[in-house]
Amino acid sequence: MSAISATISDSETEPEASEASVTTTPIFSFPLSSLLSSSPRTVASTTTISSPKSSFSLVSIPATAAVGGITITQPNQQQGAAATTSPLYKIAPGEHITFGWLITSVLASPTSLTISAVCDNGNTYAVGPTDGVVPGTATQVVWDIWKYQVENPATPLAQAGYTLSVWGDRGADALPRPGYLAGFGGLQFAMYTPQVYTSIEDGALFFFFLVGMVHLI
């Protein structure tokens, strides 16, 4: 059993003939390494039916196809015992975060991706310069976190943990479907605000000042 989706586009051109043409194009989804292997590969097909006034595109995806996914390429994912350490980013002028990814096993490509940072405090922040929305073909986004902090005083970035969330046209909570991109939420990271430096001498003077104030009360 296969899933079928259709796209219809109308043309204002007056009909010149009454016959329709049908073109079927296979869509392949497999890693490049499998070119050297004889193992089975997932194949979908696009059938385009064209008439003088309209065009229909039908995408047929086998029910046995894998669910599309996202693999994070940046920041580098640590392996082994170090994998428990989340990336840590500083909220300060000139600081940027680059998130990179690779989309796999997708036969019905999304037209756009939505990228968010979900904070442990319950807030969700749009990632990147375009309010968290990038083309479906994008493979990375650069987030100027200090610029975001300055431009959003009502919802500033917190010193806390975050989860990167990425999803396609079907939404963040869409059920897994063969050949379609599933929502991603597997990268944890954290942010912090650096403290103002205080020298030992300044700290000692401040301490004695407080002691003197206490005695005067």
C-alpha cells in the first residue's frame, strides 16, 4: 500500500488540444554508500498528468519506506561518555550559534523548515534571522543570540537549558509517515550570561564597606 499526494496547478492558456500527456518519474532515496551494494532501495514515483489547461502531480510513496529524519552535523555530536555534556553558549556581543543538519530518507520534501529553541523555563524562541523559518532545502542556520537579546527585551534568552526543535510543513506534532520528514527534538544545549569581573581588592573594599554600614545602623 502506498501514500499518494496530489498537486494541481491551473494555466490561463487556452486549450489547443484535448489530449492529456502522462509522465512518470522515479524518486530514489538511499545513501550514496548503497550504490556499491546490491541491497534493496526505496523508490517512489512522481506521475505528472498534463492537459492544455491544468497539470496534476501525483507522488506515490511505498508504505515500506523509512520515515524521514534529521541528523545534526553542527555542533559536533560527542560520542561515548562525553555525550552527556551539552554544548554551552555565551550570551554576549558578537556571539553566534550555528546549527547544521542533514535530512535523510525523505521522499516528499518539505517546502520550509521551522527551527525553535525550547527553553527549560517554558519559553520557545525562534532561531535565526528569519523568525525561525528557512527553505526546506536549507542545511544550516546561524543565530545571532546577542542581537536577539537586544531586540526582544520582553522575552530575553535565559540562563538555562534548551532543546533544538525542527519540523517541516506537517507541523511539530505530526505523526511519523513513510517518506515524510518527522519532527526533530534531539539536541540539548545551554546558554549563560557572563558575570562582570570583580577584582579581589574591589571585593574586599566592598566587604569592609558593608561591615562599616552595619556598625553605623
